[in-house]
Amino acid sequence: MPQKKFLIPLILFQIVPVIIFPLETITTGISIFGIIALLYALLGFGIWRGRAWALTMSIFLQGFNIIIRMMMLFPHAIRADGGGWDTPYISMAVISMAISGWFLIRLDKPDVRSLIVS
């Protein structure tokens, strides 16, 4: 059980790259973010219980987050009013993709995989 404490930050913080958005986006869709938090809590519980499906789903969702952020980066890189670059959105999208990439690499390592599925 002491080795499972290593998984707590991976379980708790894997929602972070999914919910990194500019503040105006978060305030308009606060109920959606609550639903996402609940689903990630259930996913974290599955990882803590050692379910292989939860690990696979977590890796899938982090990879899907990268794909969606890449697809949405270029259409939203310029402000809707034509006022130049939307730097908050661009920076948050790049940070989110980097964190999701780190989670993808970390969750697929043999030491983490063996801790979860053992």
C-alpha cells in the first residue's frame, strides 16, 4: 500500500490538462466542468482500485485531449473580432497539450502500469 501513495498525484492531477481554459470559457460552462470532474473522480477511483480499463481509459483521454487541442488551436488562435492573436487561449492550449503528453508518457511506463494493475 505505501507504493500506491505514489499514484495519488497522478490520480488527482490528471484532470488539470482537460480543464485548462481561459476564464471566460470556464465561467460559461461551469456545469460541464462539474460533470467532467465527477467522471474523472470515478476514473481515479478505478485506477486506485487497480482496474486495467481505468488505466486504458485514462491514457486514451489524455491522448484525445492532445488531438482535440491541436484541432482547436488554429481556428481559435485569432480573436473573433479580428483583433490579433488570442494569446491566453494559445498559451493554455500548449500548456494543456504538454501536461497531457507528460501524463501519457508517465502512465504508460512499466513501473506505473505495474502499480496500477497489480
